[in-house]
Amino acid sequence: MTNKLQRPRVLLVDDYPDAREMYSEYLEFSGFDVVEAGNGMEALQRAVDTAPDIILMDLSLPVMDGWEATRRLKADQRTKAIPVVALTGHALAGISEGAKQAGCDAFVTKPCLPEDLVREIRKILDGPSSSIAKPRRSGKHAKTS
Amino acid sequence: MPSPHAALLAVGAQRPARKGRNGSYTGVPRVRVEVEEGPDDQGQLIAARLRLLEGFVGRAELTDSANLALQWLGEVLGISQSICLVRPPDETSLFVIGTYGLTGSAVSRFSVSLEDWGNPLVSAFANRKELFFPAPHSASDRKRRPSTPFEDSAFHVLPLGISGFAEDAFGLLLVGGSTSFQPQLHWFTNVFSQKLDQILRQQTLADGDRKQGRERSLLYNIINAVTDPILLTDAEGRLLIANARALTLFTASEEESEGRRGAVRMNNMLLSSALSSKAIEETGATRRELLLVNPVDGSDLVFELLSTVTEDSRQGSGVVSILRNVTDLRRASEEIEDNYRKMRIAEVQARAESDRLNLIIDSVADPIVVTDAAGATSLMNEPAERLFTIPVEASEIEQRWVQANDAHFSSFIAGMLVSADQRRVGEIGLSDPKTGEAMPVEAIAGKILSEHGELTAVVTILHDRREAIEKALLYEQLKQASDELERKIQAATADIAQQNELLRRQAIELEQASALKSQFLANMSHEFRTPLNAMLGYTSMLLQGVAGECEPPVKRQLGRIESNGRHLLTIINEILDISRIEAGRMPLQLSTFRIPDLVNEVKSELEPIIMRSKLNVTLQLPKDLAPISSDRQKVKQIILNLLSNALKFTHHGGVTIAARRNLAERTLTLSVTDSGIGIANTDQDRIFEDFRQLDNSPTRAYGGTGLGLSICRRLAQMLGGRISVQSQVGKGSTFVLTLPIKGRK
């Protein structure tokens, strides 16, 4: 798909408009085609309609949360091949595990700088057959000052 | 003894001139025999005399001799009637031994009692006096005459006795006839008397012999009847007399068995050796023990030998020995001795027992009184004496107390004696004689019965109840106090239970509150991050010139926004970590990994900071360090924290990270040593507290939340390890992390 379209398409699911707009702007700036969704239900619809190369899924969402949306995406023949990267501000243990069980391929903890997110997306898209990225702690860069 | 015949002949030849004691034949007319007148008559007379003497020879009986003599009187001297009377030995009467010319029962019944002193015949006998009684002419004449078979005929009385000897007459010769007394009669009475005397003497002698024989056999029977052996031995020890029992011991015939003869020989030897010892000669009579053999069965016999020396002038001295069988006696005496000994032992034991009993009784503190069946006191120990006996110098009041005690006790015992109970327990109200204080006692009395079931004694033990009563009182008080206490405790317990319930509820509430807090913190951190995320994101975009390049002063100001935003993020993250640890929501995820790999990973992550600090970071990690089992993420967080702290507080010099394995403790230590500012001793504990930085001022020189070491210590404890610090101000610090090689779950 990356080959077919010059700009890979990213489905960005987040209910917080500032964050959505920020990532969207940076992803466009970094050469991605961005489709946005504000909740799980909308995400399912957009995923079917636009066939993105990758989905960035916030987990705490109104109408339908990210876990449920991911489960449905992975259960749908049309969308199950699309990698899903969980994107959450919840840092409590068990969150990432729950996300994996729901079918997420990678896990990114907010706050996540736009350039870090882009690096993560590229890694998954360029990686061998959409390998699952290692979950990473977000605090690593905060240790230094 | 001279022959009687020779005497007769001699007397006949001598012409006897016998006279009465008074020297004359008063009242008796002399009768002369005609043979004296002519030589022929003389020859005839001698022939007649010889005939009588011959007749006497061979006659040993009184009657025979008397009849012959009286017949000779009748035939030779013509005396037609005569009677001869003799006093037998030991008799007090004269009895007829011969008659001539007289018949009838009067003759055979005739006798003269010598105790009839009025009888002239007795007088004639006693005085050896010849008498003549002429035929009576008147009644008075007849009265003076003795009663004889001659009745009214005249008769002569001639005493019979040995002439020449001052002996009593032994008989009387009564001859009838009024004629004058014939001279021949003197010769006759003389010869006849001698003959009768001879017979009488022989008879007496024979009687004596018979008597002696009887006595001897009686003596033998007596000796034989004695069951003890009796022996008479002569001076040489030869056996003279032995009784039947002695014969069985000391004689044996040839027919006896060899064994029996041997025993007899031995007995003889033993006896003679016993008798020959000098002891007999010296003392005359001795008692000693003699051991003999019973020839019948060979058993030992013990005798007591009693020997007496008898002196006999005719037969020489001899030894009379009496053996008394003391075999049984000795056995009995041994038994008696034994019994006596046993008795002594028993007595000693009984005394010891009694002494001990007394000791025991006296040592008992409770009064003990023993009373007999009549109720009288037979024994009491010292404590009882104090109650029931009046002391020597007792006051009147003391005496009264003792008497009262005695009366109370006596009535108790009296009740016991009349009752059928074997035991009786009662209470007696006594008084202490010293003080008069009431002294209630418990009396336990028991009857002692003999083996026949008779009551012999009553033993009473008195027990002072004062202490028990006092105790009971105290116990009651104690019980009340205890009840009170229990009530209080129950009340307190109820209180505590209520409070516990309250606490439990509070704990639940707290737990809920804590859970709510954790949830709140988690939510808060999420809520914090979301805007922070946008702020940092846009700042980063501005700095990258996404919306066009900025002027350098703007860039510098954007940089400040970014660094402060990151600091805020760190604070939020660390608060989140602590709240997760406290809420127990940070589970361990054990894996096996190598410490050198982890240290290198941390070092490369911090490489930009290391580069900026221009410090030397040296690793001293042994190549063969074995992998450990722990939570990799948490260990990494600790190392990251320690290393970044070291870099933060060190301005020159370097930082060394070293690892080492302690086999004995099965631990691994990782030390981070810096050459930084150091920590004072007094502060070394405080650095692990929450939100603690030594410089607490708002404008402190070093960044950081102050939560890092606190989190590290908590994480190390979760992993079963610990963190310690050694430091000197101005020289540097060494933080040591110790972890178990095999982490706990």
C-alpha cells in the first residue's frame, strides 16, 4: 500500500481535538495522509471507508472505547490486516496487556512527542511484515534533566 | 550265834536255878519229881528228857513243838491238862499255840490281851511271875480268877522266856492240877522256852529276809521304772548295777547286731571317760553333759550326767550315775532361747515402731488424741496437750478454757463411742487456752477395733479451721473482686469489640479511600498528561520549524518551555510510580537476564547526558557474572536512577559502576561510586525519604523531584534486596544495590 500511494495513510483516533490536530499536522508535515476519528465507532467506519495503512488508537474514547474498537477491527476480514498502535495516557500496569489482548500490534504511552510517534509508525511500516513493536516506557527521556 | 541245842544240853547239865525278879517263887508250891530219889528213876528221867530233846530236833513249827512238849508233860509228869500261849511278833495278845487234855471252842477261842492290865495272867507275863490259882471256894475267889479254859479247876501259870537274859517273856504255860509244883517243870519250861525262843527267832529271821527281798525287788522295780538310766560303778569303773534303760545303752548280747554292739561299746567308752575324769574325785558330785548314741536307731542322745561318789566301808567306794535325757530338753531350751530372741527382736522392733509412731504423732502439727474404749485419754501429741492439759503456771482463766475444751472434746468422744459409725467427722468449738480466742476445729475420729471386733481405741485428729475459714473469707472477697474484674473486662471487651468493629469499618473505608486515591491519582496523571502532551508536542513542532523557522531568541524561550514541561512530566510519572507501589498495583515480572547487558543498556540511554557532563563512566563488570532472576524493568529503573543521580551531583572526576557476586549470601551487589559532592552522615538516612532533597529551598541548585531514591528503595525491597549508601562530604558517594540472585515471586 505504501508503494501504491506515495503517502501512507494514517487513521488517527483520539477524542482530544488539540492532540488530534497536533499529531495530524505533524504527520501531514512528515509526509503522511491523515484520516481522523473522534471515537471508536467513527474509527470503525473510517477504517472500512479509507483503508488506512496504520491506525493510531487512543484507548479512552467516548461512544466506543479503543479496546472494543480494536477487537472489532481485528475481527473484521476487511480491516484485520491493518496494524493498530495503542496510544494512551494511562500508565497503570495492565493497560498495555489489555491492549495486546484486544489485538493491538504496538503500544505508545502519551505524552509522546510528535517526532517520537512518527519514528514509531515508520518502524512498524518499514519493519518486516508489521512486526509487533516492543512496548516502551514513556518516562525514559524524563529521567534526565 | 551259839547252837540252841548245845545251850539246852548245857542248861540241863547245870541245874538251872532260876529265880523271879524279886528273887523268890512266891505263892507257888514246889513240886518235886520222884526221879531224883532213886538211881533207876534217875535213868528213866534222863531217858525221858532225851526223848523230849530228840522230839524237839527236827521240829521247826511252834504248834508242833508245843503239842509235843505238852504231850510229854502229860505222859512223863502226869499233867493231864495244859495250854501254851505265845505272843507272836508285833502282836499285842497271847494266842494259843498248843493244848493238851482240853477240848471245846473255849480253848480255840482263848487268848489274852496284853492291854488288859487287870488280868492276873498279863501281870504274870509282864513280870515273869509264876502263879497258882486253886479251885475257888467262894464267889469272891471266882471273881479274882482270870477266865480260862480251866474254869473252876486249879491251875499253875508259868511264864516262858529265856533265862539269863534280861528279856521279856514271850509266852505263858498254863498247867492244870492242884498238886504242888513239880521240880521237873522248871527244867521243862527252861528247855521248852529255849525251843520256842529258837523257833520264834528263826521265824523272825525268815520274816526279815522275806521283807528284805521284797524291798530289794521293789527297789529294783522302782529303779527300772525310772526312764533315766541309773548306774552304779565301782572305783575301777566296772558296772555293778544298771537299770533297764541303762542296760539298753550300755550292754548288748552276742546276738545283737554289729551296729548296736558298736554303739554300746562307744557309749561305754564315753561313759568311762566321763567318769574317770578327775572332776568326780574332786567335787564328789557333778553335773555335766554326756553325748551318747542311741543303739536302737543310731541317733544322738544328749544326757545330763549326775554322778555321786558313795563311800561304803564294806564294799569300797563307787559312783552312782544318773543320766537325764536332755535331748528334748535341749531342743526345747534351744527353742525357748530362739523364741526369746525373736521376742526380744520383736520387742525392739515394737519399741522402735512405737518410738517412730510417737515421733510421727508429735511431728504432726494437728492435735491428735487417742482415747480408750472407756473414753479416757491414753495418748496425745504435743499440740493436743496445749489444748487439753492445764499448763504448770496457768491462770484461772486459762484453766477454765482448758476445762471447757476438755468438756467439748469429751462430749464429742462420748457421742462417737455410743454411735455405730466407724468414722465420724464433726466440728468442735474449742478455744485457744492462751488467748481464749474461739478456735473451731474439724474433728476426724476413727475407731480402732481389735481382731475380735472389740473397740480398743478411738483416734481423733483435730484440724484448726480458723485458717480455712479465713481462707474461705479471703476466697470470697477474691471471688467478688474477680467477678468485679470480670465484669469490667467484659465491659472493656465489649468496648474493644465495638471499637474493633469501628476500626474494621474505618479500615475498609480507608482501603476504599486508598483505592479511590490510587484511582484518582491514575486519573489525574492521565488528565495531566493529556494537556501536557499537547504542550510538549506543539513546543517541539515550533522548535522544529513545522510552521516556519523561529528567531533564535524565540527558540531559546521555547526551549525553556520544553524543559519545564518535561520536568513536570517526570514529577507526574514518579508520583504515579509511588502511588502504584503503595496501591500494590506494580506486580513483579520475573525473568532471567545478565546485569552487564542491563548496565550497558542504561549507559547507552544516558549517553547524551554523559557526553554533556564530560565525566568518565567506568564499568567494572566481570565477564563470567552469572545471570540473575529478577524483574528486569524495575532493576533497570533503579540503575538508571542511581547513575543519573551520580552524574547529576558530580562536577569532575568520574563515575564507576561495579558488579560482584556474593556466593555465600547468594546475592549480587552493584555499586555506583561517584566523586561528587557527597552526603553528610547525619543525612544519609533521610535521602531515602519521600520528596527529600538535601537542599530543600525553592531555588535549589539541582533538579529532580526528590522521589527517585525513595522509589529505588521501595523497588529494591519489592525485589527482596536493599540499597545502602556510604559517603563523605566533598569526596563522593557509593550507592550499593544488593539483590538476591534468585528473586522472590
